[in-house]
Amino acid sequence: MTDVPEIYVSQLTHYLAATSAPQADRAVAKIRSQLATPYEFWKDPYGPVQNRLLRDRRGSRDGQELVELAEGAPASRKASYTLAAEGWARLAPWWDGLQHERLPNQRVQVGDLAVVVPRLCAERHPDGQLEVLYVRFNKGDLPLYTIFGVMRIVQRAHPETTSTFVDVRRGAVHTSKGRDLTVYDEWLTEAGNDLAKLLDAGQDQAAAA
């Protein structure tokens, strides 16, 4: 097998969430397309939202960063950005009184894939426990096992922390506290191996064309 490019955990999520062969094929095709072209920040609809969220956590922590983004958004993004700002305003009080901490990018081996976990929000509790937030603004539903799988990847990227998945559109918060997420390791390894093979096959096909 040739070298498989690194992919982001958000890209892997599309594949993990596929519940049918056609959905899996579409996820693989989307990842291949994304890997074939350089990342362009301004084309990522939720990139600015995630950056504003980080600024909010480091600064005022009142959600105004997201409100300002929504107010200045182009017409094509105003509705989704407004929902993101409103949803975060309802959830943010969960972490009132905590201290934001910076986290670097991390890479996690998932089967034969290197998966990048980007900068995430992290909140330090008074007892010293660090809670890492994976905040998702997308409108698409995810199966619960996919959410737990993503939480496990985040947990592996940041050991000895609490991993929390925040689904802003649905106002849902899932925490690793009290859960043994290691039960998802075998499934994640198999999925990573399968996706790596599919991406490698796509590279071989492109080279032969």
C-alpha cells in the first residue's frame, strides 16, 4: 500500500457515520476530492465558526464573537451562522466559571490512517480535570456510535482528560465521564484500515488514468 495522506477527524466522521454502501461510497469520494485539492479556509463553511468559538472561549465567553460573525455573514451563510450563534448561546452556560486552556493539533493512529485532531476548546475544572470539547455545528444527524467513536479519538489525542461532544444544532452534550470508550477501539481500527485501503485504491486509479 502506498502512503495514505493524513485526514482530519471531521473527514473520518463522514465515513464512520455511513449506514449503507452508497453513503460510504459518497463519503470516500468526498474525502478523495478534499485530499486532491489544497485546503482553502474561505471555502470551509464552518471554519470561521470554529475560529470564532475559540476566540470566544479565550476572550469574552459571552458568545458575541459568533453573533458578530452571523451579523456580517453573506446571505448564503447567514442562516446557518445565526443558528450556530443561537445554539451556542444556549449551551455555553454549561462551562461558566471554568478556565480556557489552549490545545495544539494532535495526530492519532486509527488503523492505517493518521487522523488529525485540530485545535479544540478545553476547559479546566476547579478540581484540576481538563475537559476537551469537540463542538459540532453541522446540521446532519450522526448515529450515537459515531459520536462515541469521535469522542474516543479525541480522548486518545488528549489522554487523561474528559472528552465531550457538543452537538450545537440539537442542543445535546455527550461526555466520556463514566463511559468506557475503549470498546470502540476495535471498530475504529477496522474502519481506519478499510478507509485507508479505499483511499489508496483511489490513488492507484488516478495514477493509472
